Amino acid sequence: LIQGNTYHDLDSNCINGGNDPGLSRQVMLLPDSTIVPTNVWGDYTFFADTGTYTVVQLPEPSGLWGQTCPTGLTYTHTFPVLGDTLDGADFGNEPLVECPVMWVDLASANHRICSPNGMQVYYCNQGTDTAFNAYVELTLDTLYTIDTTSIPIANSNNGVYTFNLGNVAPTQCGSFYLLVDVPCDTNLLDQTICAMAHIYPDSSCFPANPAWDSSNVEMLG
């Protein structure tokens, strides 16, 4: 059994202390090349047979973080018998660029006419810096009527509803929900009603690739 954690090494000492927040990453077990994601707290577990194994943390794709611990950046351990355990195979990370990266997701089941329907909005700051005055804009089809929300609506304009989140720290996540009504119109049965969430700030901390010709692709459906 191999257990460990991927974390933000706040004090740059390569010790996973109580104040170092976990980071969601992917780790790989060699020579099997088995890849597992950590949970939201950075914890991971591998079940290994007898033999020699090496655990590595895979590079973080955004380019905002760099792995700094352990020395050598990997763990290698030999299991002579089944039931042996390697615990504390932790990987420390530090920011390479100070930048907020906001993520949002809108979840909802099938909606029914003539009754309240739930929507859940999830958000996270996946970056390395605080997102100040963050907010979500929720665009709803005109057929929707908002019944109630778990946080106040800061502004509404032509079906676009703004929800203020305040300052969102790195690795901080949260959620809010709303209940919406759909008209009692049987013509709406089996029809698609659209909703979309966008989170701010949404600017990139990296300069545009000079090879980009400013073209865009838009998908509707």
C-alpha cells in the first residue's frame, strides 16, 4: 500500500504541515504506469504487489505550479512481502506564476413543468493567487422564473443574473443553488431549455501565443 498527499508548500520547507493546503493532482506508479488522481484534499492511494515501485507526480498542465519536493522529486520503495506500506509519500508544490484561475460548473437534472426545479453552481479558484471581487453570471432561458436562491442576486438584466462571490483564495471552492420554475405548458415537454454560467475574473495571466491569428471556434448545441 502506497499513500501520500500533494500539497502547496507554503513555507518552502518540504514538510507537509497542518497549514499546507492539499492540491488536486495526478500521480503515477512505475513501472506499471498506473495513474490515479488525488482527491480534492490532495490524498492518493496505490495498492501494490511485492516488488520495487516508483511514485511520481505528473506535471500540472496550467504551468502555474512547479513541484519542489521531495529531493529528487520521486519516491522509490521495495515491498518484500504483501501487506508492506509506504506512507507519507508527499509531493510539495509552489507557485511559478501568481494568477487566479476561476472554474465554474452548472449542474441540474431534468426539469419538470409546473414545479420548482433545482440548479447547483459549483466554483473553484484553481490558480495560485486570490481572485478579488469574483462573481458568477448565470444566463437563463426566458422561460425560467427564479423562485429562490441560496445567495442573493446582485443584479439582473435580460435574463442574466449576477451572484457575487467576494474574494476567492487559491484552491478555495464553493457552491450555491437556486430553484427555478418552468411554465405549466405541455408544449414544453421533451424540449430543451438552456442555462449557462460564466465566472469572473476570466482574464489570462499568460500572453497570447504570437502564432495565434485571433481565430475562434464556437460550438452551439
